[in-house]
Amino acid sequence: MGSKKTQRKLYRLSLVEDATHEKIYALKFSKANFFCLLSLFLCTLVGAIYSLLVFTPLHYSIPGYPDADFRSQAISNAVKIDSLESAMIRWELYAENLQRTLAGEQSLSLEEVAKDSHREAYLQSKSEVYLQRQDSLLRAKVGAEEQYGLSSSGKRDLPIEGVHFFSPLVGVITNSFDMATHPAVDIAAPANSVVKATLDGTVIFAGWSNEYGYTISLQHSGDMVSTYKHNRSLLKKQGDRVSAGTPIAYVGNTGSTSSGDHLHFELWHKGSAVDPSLYISF
């Protein structure tokens, strides 16, 4: 008996004009080709949707995604929790002392409660000269690491969307962000308005530029740098540590490229300029 030679089945998709039945276009394909094209289309569609959600502000429309208000509330709740924990410790100490007093026993002092017997025994076994030398070495090490915010202890590598920024200036945006021509935002405000640090950081530059006038730049954690230009005067110098909301300059009109009292504000993340208006309300 002869064996039948199997042939690959082909399918045809035709585009025909309804009135004249004239064939306009025809496409032949097999099952394998159809599923390959369908898989490629689905992968492209998923990639496009993912890119839109990750690299555009559309991700803020996802239910449950943390926005600026949510992050601010989370920080506020964390501060309240710390305060409540401290209050609970004080009330526990008060209750313990009250119980001892009613029982006719000697009450505990705060110093006695805070003592750690193991740590105290360790310290008593060391000479005072040794402890002083170790303390000096530790202070010198920490001071060197923290001078320019280089210490890695306790560092949190948060995405920029998870950072809570402090508005450097309340005003009107007169020139918006453009990556090619203007990688910053210009904020108009009355002369001598206070310019504030947008995050905790260290002053890495504070000086004069003929083009931008009095300029100050801050280095923040998470590979972020903020720059403030065209100020009337500066309140901080290079090497100073500042906290978010700390006054660092006064709004002015200095520099050859300035045409009025305003703040030229730049925000850089991992070496690239980002639009500050996406994360900060001015």
C-alpha cells in the first residue's frame, strides 16, 4: 500500500468589492503563520500598553497607585506612629511607678529604665581611655561620610514617583519644561520671595554665573540634583547641609539671560533632566 503524502493546508483571506465581486486583495496563510502573526500582534500590544503606563503620567489613573497626597499622608502617619510609641512608653513608665508607689516600693527613674545590663557590663570592662578613643574614631568616620551625604547606611533607593518634594517657590510657571530647549521650569514671583530647598541635601555649588546670575545646586539622595538660578542673593554656601523647606536664596533677576524676577528651577534624576511640574505643585 502506498503512503499518502500529507500536504500543508493553506487558507485564503480575500477582500472583494461587494457590487462587482472584483478581487481587490488576497492573502494566503497557514495555521502556523496565523498563530505567529497573532502572537506578534499580542506581544506588541502588551508592550505598547506597558510603555504607556510606565513612562507616561497614565499610571496615576491606576486604582491604588500612590499619588502625592497618598505619600504625604503616609509620611504624616509614620510621624504620628512614632509620637504614639513615645507616648505609650511614657505612660507605661508612669503606670509602673504608680504601681510601685501604691505598693510601698521605690519607684524607678527614667535612667534606670533606659539602662541595658549587657551593654553596661561591656562598658565597665573597658577603660575610659579606650572608650574615648573608639568614640573619636566613630565620630570622625561618620563625619567624613556625612559631609557630602555619601553615607550608604539607611539609604532607600526610591523611584522618583515615591519621593515627596517640597515646593521651592509658590508662583506662576511662565516657561514650561522642554527637554531640548528648556530643561527646567521658570516660576515668576515677586522680588525677594524666599526660595526653599525641595529635598534634604548638601550644597554642591553656590556662586555667580554671568549667564544665570546667583546659582545654587543641591545634591540629594537617590541620584537627584536640584538647581536654582537667577537669584538675587544666596543664603547657603558650598558644603552646607539643608533640610527640605529650608530657605536657600531670594528670588531675583540676575544674569544676562533673565528678563524679570523669577526662579529658574531644574531637577535632575540619574543624570537626566525631568519635568518638575510632574511631581511638584508650584
